[in-house]
Amino acid sequence: MNPCITEWTGRSVWLIGASSGIGLATAHALHAKGARVVVSARNAQALQTFVDQHPGATALVLDVLSTPAVQEAAQYVQRHQGLDVVIYCAGHYQAQRATQFDLQQMVLHQDINYVGALRVLDAVLPGLLHQGFGHISLLASVAGYRG
């Protein structure tokens, strides 16, 4: 259904959760393949380090817990960079045992790993549908390995 992207040169890619881990590694790889990369996360210093090492990349600090911030960031990316691909890599995982259950941590898991992705979808889908093309990739948390 979705054709594999083999040519990245000039494509605009927004990576959310790109300050470390899979998101950061993906940002490195796509920039090396010629994509115009916008990296977002809460860690401004990590984003700036990426931009300093990758000419042409853009950093956009973002906390996916804030619906208005996600909407504003999506509008900025679509207006200034265009948008071909959105990759949601933001995630939170804090292991816990049943004997030390922490409801606030579990709600945070849900809010970042699932609701955050929904916030991004809500923000980018209208523009992608209007332009008639685009790809979305949502990565799951390690919390998905088992209940």
C-alpha cells in the first residue's frame, strides 16, 4: 500500500523524539541520505548538538504532552520546510513492579507513548491529506513487549 522510499534527497522529514536512541540514529541516517531533517524533542541541547553536526538540519524543541505545542510545531514545519515524512519516536518507559505500582508513571507512559502520537496525527493529517501525499511512521515503546 505504501511504496518503499528509496530516494531521500530533498525529502522533508520531521522526527519527533530525536534527541536519543532510535530517533537520533534515524535522523543521522536520513540526513546522510540527503533528507532535510527537522528534529524535535524536549532536550534542546541534544537537538542543537545534532544541528551543529548536520548542516541544513533544523531543531524544534517540543513536548508532546502539550496539544497546542504540537499543533504549533506541525504548522511551523509544514509552512517552513514542507512535510513528506513524519516519524514519531517519542517514548517513555519506567519499569515497575506490581508491588510498587505508580499510577502517575503509568499515565505518563500512556500520554507520551500513545496520546502524544495521536496529538501528532491530529496536527499533521489535515496538511498531508490536503497536499495529497506523505508518510507517517509511529514507533512503539519498549513497554509494548509485555503487559
